[in-house]
Amino acid sequence: MTKESFHGVLPHVAKADVDGTREKEEAPRQQPVMRTGAMVPRRRAVGRLIMHSMAMFGREFCYAVEAAFVTPVLLSVGLPKNLYSLVWLISPILGFVLQPVVGSASDHCTCSWGRRRPYILGLGIIMLLGMALYLNGDVMISAFIDEREKQRMWAIIITMLGVVLFDFAADFVDGPIKAYLFDVCSHQDKEKGLHYHALFTGLGGALGYLTGAVDWGKTILGYTLASEFQVIFFFAALVFIICLTLHLCSIPEVPLRYENEEAKFLLEVTEPHKYNSIEEEIKNGYLKSTCTEVKAAAKPGKCAVASRTEEKRKMTLKSLLKTLLSMPSHYRWLCVSHLFGWMAFLSNMLFFTDFMGQVVYHGNPYAPHNSTLYLTYKTGVEMGCWGLCINAISSSVYSYLQKVLLPYIGLKGLYFIGYLFFGLGTGLIGLFPNVYSTLALCSLFGVMSSTLYTVPFHLIAEYHREEESLKLQEGEQAGEQERGKGIDCAALTCMVQLAQIILGVGLGLLVSVAGSAVTVISASTVALIGCCFVAFCIRYVD
């Protein structure tokens, strides 16, 4: 088979039915179309996409628990004010440095279980460990240490460690989850999957905030367990373990193989010839790469050279930095706009319950715990949980509306609306801190949340789809410079950590000087600046 005839069959094979009958499978196979060992995945059932989205449900449930309780927990163990910035800085710094490394490493992971799922499982375990430490640290230390001063010191250390581990893993896991979705789904299913991710993110957050709004100390579980925080940990751990298990069992991955200088993929099947795609040729559970199929027609040594090139592209710090710095400009601008979005969103969300307690309800978290000021502050924090619940519910509703609005206003319109509504909503809350108007405007937070979780990754998928189409036109050699989905998703997710670093350095100082009201004003300003980037700097694929 000549090189020209190999490329000549591309259009015909690309149109083949991915769910062909057994008769078609037993017929003489068409020449496979493999682009540097990549596969075009088949369409996925809705149930599988929902199972895949359950990781976002569990993650956001735990996030909501942290958002509602981390400040009260840190206050209860007596954390000094000057250490607050340290708590919020350590985790994002680690994530910002390590996330691209792990994203690139997962692009070349040869684990038999797949490229992304081992990392997702490991990060899920770290999340559980961190949550156990920051919600139960005080009780754990009290069981081992009797001296009050040592109890306080070690409770602060364990609680800080738990917050850092949880934030690190919870922020980190989003990149591998998105890359996992992109690896195993067709383009249509990527769009559908991202909408399901946003839907279940909102539902998980809503349930998490509702859990935080309940006074568990007066329930049977509250009397049975040592503290309210242990009840919260019980529910959060149970929900997360169930959701993570469903996610990991949702869609099989095709593991990457480097063997005998040829790229091979192990295809895990439960029934022979059932789990197939338009590009595969199954033999004893293995997928042969293009290099294997066309090497006889290629120049001598061509496959070995390509394989060695792929091996050289495996992660090194130097190559990683070069990849990040040399990313195409449209990826870079997307990262900048994503950074502005998360800076605005986090500056509001991290301090929202405190804002409700101090600014809206005029309470004082540092007053004696039996005083009216402290009880008023606690009431404001609980009301803030209801506001965050409204945000999560609106995020779920808007994720569905996005599918309806997309054909009419496109990705650009969705992106712009998300930033604009959030900027206007937080601005009004800062100017008019009334209980009822604040709760009503919390619904606009969900518009921003759903936008951040879907539109940027939708654009990444569009960029990759466009690049793959160009590489098909240019021929098989174009694939040698392919950017990995893992590192692109990681670079985008890194903006969450960078936003936390910037806020940890600057916002804590502003809050100590001007109070919690500055957080919503800052969020509004940054979001409206982000509107400009979304409108004028982002490249949208037609």
C-alpha cells in the first residue's frame, strides 16, 4: 500500500459506522486510520456520561463543605490572622508548579488502567485525607495530647495541613477529569459531557451547601459523634467515595503502550469485537498503531525514528516550560481570560459567608462565642450557605440553558454573558448589602460558575478538533508535533491556582485594611475587565 493510497482512504474510513454489525466486523477490514496512535472514540451512552460527571458532583459537594466550614474551623482552632494568607498560598503554589508536570506526564502514562484514571484516583485519596484532617484535626489531637497549649499548636498544624492537601487535590483533579473526557469521547459527546459536568457541579454544590446549612448538632448524628464537623465529614466522605467509584468505572480508557519502538494500545473489552471505533484493528485485545500497519510502505527506519521522537517528547522540566511558553497565542489569551474569571469568582466565594456575617448581618467573628455579636455573625454565615446554595442551583439550571442558547449566541455570547452578569451582580451586592437582594443576586454567581466550568474547555476541544482536521489534511507526519490534551487542560486549570496565589497575596491585605466588603467590589471590577478579554482577545472557531 503506497503512502498516497493510504491517505486516499481517509475520507471513506472516517465516515464508517462506529457501531457496525458483526457481519461488517467479520468482513475484510478496511485499512485503519491511525494518527500517531490516536483513536477516534465512538459515541457514548448518556448513562456513561452521567457516571463520568459524578466526579464533579462529589468534588463540588466537598468543595461546598469546605467553603462553608473552613473559616469557622480555622477560627475554632485559634489560627492567628497572619497565617491565613499562608493557608491559601501553599496549595495553589504547589498546584501551579506541579499541575502542568502531571498533565504532561499523564499524556505519556503507560499504566494498564489508562492514562488519566490513576491520577484521578490518587488525587481523590488525597482529597479524602485532607478533608479528614481539617474537619477532625482538633478531635484527633485532643485524643493524643492533654496539654492545652500543645493541643492548640498541633490542632492548627493538622488543620492547616488538611486544608492545603484538600485544596491542592481538589483543584488539581479537574485537569485529569477533563482530559479523561476528551480522550474517550467524540466531539459531540465532549460538548454533552461538559454540560453534564456543569449540571452535576451545580447539583453537588447545592447539596453540599444545604448540608452545611443544617444545624447537625441538634440531630441524632450530632449527639452520637463528637462534633458537628464529624457529621459533615461522614456525609462528605460517603458522597465522594460513591461518586469517585462511579466516575472511575464510567468509560474504559485505551492505555498507551510503547513497546519494541512501536506505539501500541491495549484495548480492554468485555466482549470480543464489541468495543470498537472507526480507526481500530483488534487482535487479541491489542490495537496496532499506524506505524505497525504502514511501516512496510514507509522509508526504512521511519517508524523507529517517530517512536524515538515520541520518547524524547516525554516530560522533562525544560521541555515542559518550552511547551508552555511557546503555546499558540489563542491558548495563551484563553488562559488569561480564565485567570480573570477565577480571580473574580474566588475573591467573592472565599469570603462570601464572612461577608454575610460581618457586612450584611453586622456580626463579629472575634467576639466571645456566647455574645450577641458572635451569634449574629454565625447566623450570617448560615445565611451565606443558603446564598451559595442558590448559586449552585442556578449553575445547574444555567448549564441546561447553555445548550439552548448556544446555537443563537455562540460560545462568545455565553462567555461574555457569564462575566457580565457576575460583574454586575457582585457590584450591586457590594453597593447595597441587603439580605434579600444579596440572596436574589446569588443566582448570578451560578451563571459565572457554569461558564467557567464549560466554555473555556469547550474552546479547548474546538481548538484540538481544528488542529486534528488540519493534521489530517497535511498527512501523517503532522501528528509528530501534536499538543497533548492533558497539558492544555492542565495549563488552563493552572489559572485557578494562579488566581488563588494572587488573591492570597493581595486580597488578604485588602480585607484586613478595608473589611470584607472589598471582596465583592474587587470581584465585580475584575469580572468586568474580563469581559473585555472575552469580547476582543479570545479566538472563536467558526
